[in-house]
Amino acid sequence: SLYGHRKVYFVAGKNKVSPDFASALHRVRNVVAPKNAQRLGKKPPCAVRGDKCYDCKSPERICRALAVLWEKPTGIGRAEVVLIDEPLGY
């Protein structure tokens, strides 16, 4: 999505919408990342305990990077966000 195709579509369920950046980041680190680590069979502390981010240094940590799009990236001809009125994924 950062430097890929000229047309980019982000499709997200209503459970991905947060009131502000801080709560969105908290959700990603403490809900989404542990569940995805479990799904992928990884064993960082968040997946083993299944409760929250431990800001660990585990070699199996899946939350090592964060990409935030404040605006449409330069070079993309068209970027759209499609919100679905139902929860999708984590």
C-alpha cells in the first residue's frame, strides 16, 4: 500500500474504527497482534498469555513495525477506504 499499485483499496470492518490514534494503537498491540501471533503459531508472551502486549524482545514478535498513512501517499493515483458495516477479522 505504501509503494505498490496505482489503485489501492482498503477494506475494513466496523470493528477497525477507533475514536482516536491512541486507542487504535492500543487495540492493534493488545488485541490484534496477540490473536494474529496465536493464529500464526508464534510464541511471544502476548500470544502465550493471550492478554496484552508485553513490549517484548522475542524473536517471534510480530509487531516490530508500524505504518501510518496520514494522507494518500504520493504516486498513488487512487486510494479508497471501504468500510463494511459488520466486524471483519480481529
